[in-house]
Amino acid sequence: MFPSTGNLILILVVIILLFGAKRIPEIAKGLGRAAHEFKKAKDSVEREAGGLVESAEKLASAEDKAVRQADEKPGKPDAG
């Protein structure tokens, strides 16, 4: 599943040859920022989805309560 040590060293050498030793910290910094922004956006979407679910549950509960109250009212005409 994970590359062996030799393969990992070969990959690192190729990366250094492609980008140069000076650019690697910049690339790593950019990847770190991108990962942070992704996590922040994911958390925001999860909070919003949780709020929507909570609102839907409150609405459904209110509708159930209204239906129960309508069923319990005296003098309701029979439907049949």
C-alpha cells in the first residue's frame, strides 16, 4: 500500500529535479493553505446543513402538533 523507502527517495529526487529545492517549501506552504481552506469550507457546509436539518425538524414538529390539535378539537365533522 505504501511505497517502499527506495521508491519514496526516488519520488523525492524527481520532485527536487522538477521544481528545484527552493520552490518545494513554497509548494508545501501552498498545499497547506489549500488544505486549511478546504477544511474551513467543509466545516461551513456541515454547519449550514446541520442548521437546515434542525429547521426542517422544527417545522415537521410544528406541523405534527398542528395536526394533532386539529384532530382533538371537538365538533369536527365526520368524514364519512
